[in-house]
Amino acid sequence: MATPVHPGNGARFTGSVFGLAVFAILIVGCGPKQQTTLPPTPPPAQVAQQVVDDTVATPSLDPEAPIEKLPVKSGWIFRSLVNVRSDPSTTAPIITKLSRGSEIKLVAKTDQWWQVQLSDSTLAYIHESMVSQDRYVDPWTQFKLGGRLADTTLQIITAVTELKDEAAPSAALTVADSWASFSKIKKQRVAQAAFAYWKMCLSKAGYDPKGTVVVLRDAEGVDLVKVTANSDKTTVDFLK
């Protein structure tokens, strides 16, 4: 004979099942936690390497590192055998001497001295009175380039050479064949104009024009006129 099920017994069974389910959930929740799925943190070594790479382009502060020099301009020596000194003073040791026409690099100006860079990159000092910022052109070349433009009378000058037998910087000027047809007054005017321009060329090149002589010659090399200056007076001597 079957045992009848009491309504109270069913409720007790249902409650027991529910209680077991809650107990099982609590047990699972208290178990070991699962690993996260986030990407792992980069190792410290990689971060440090990035910092090094970023500093590669930083300018070096090493005092021994070469320093880029600013562009400098050229200057020219226009005195004879100029002293080049270690410091801006006439009592400073002389490093070397430079001849007229030597090109130098002008780096900076200190009072009345130029700081210059020599051909071997040495820095030194030269007094400003010995340096020109205009390109040096010897007086013979200056006369050839501009003498015939200084005065219409100089158009007859066809050649300019140095007189080696004169103590002062002097010149021999060769005249054109048209010289023979000039009057004595015109010949004198041509000679004086040539002498005046020659002295100006000497001054521009840094020479002392005192005592200079100019001789006018024909195409065959025969001396025709000699011009000299005593004080402020110019003397024109006809030689032939």
C-alpha cells in the first residue's frame, strides 16, 4: 500500500533542494579566481630602450665636440710684411708675418684690432691699419683696369710695367703711336694725368707714393718723358 504524501513534506523537500543549490553556489564563489584576459604589461627593459632612442637626436653638450663656426668675411693685407700677433697688442708675441696681398679671414673686431683666421685655422690678431676689406689689387693691375677711364688723355696708354730700377714703386707706361702727333702741352698734360692716377693706384694698394717715378715710353722701349714729384710740385722732364 502506497504511503500518502503529506503536503507539508513536499514543501520541506523543495526547500531542501533550494538550500543545497545556494550552498553549491557559495562554494564555487569561494574557489580560486580566474586569470584576467588583459594584455600583459610591457617589460621595463623595452620602456628604457625607448627613452635612450629618444635622446639620440639631442645635441651633444660635450665641450670637446666641434662647434660650427659662423661665416666670416675676407680681408687682405695691403702693407709690406705685416706682424701677426697672438693677442691684440703691439707687445704680444709675433706668430708670423704676412706679405702684401695675402688673404685672411676676418672673424671679429676688438678695438683697433682684427681677430683673424689664418690659412691653417690659427686665430691671431692684426692691427686694423694693415688690413683692407676690399680685394687687394696691385697698383699695376689697377692702372691697367681703370687708368684709361680716369681721363680721356690716358687712352693712349697701352701697357703698364714696374720700374725695377727705382727705389719707390714706380711705373713705365707705354704710349700709342699717336703720341708723336701731340703738341708739347698735350704731352705734358697726358704725363701729369698718368702720374696722378698712378699715385692714386699706389695709395689704394697700400704703398707710400712718396718718391715714385713714372716714365712714358714708346712701343720700342725708348724713354720719352719722366715725371717726378717734389713736395706738391710735379716735374715733367722730356727725355726725347
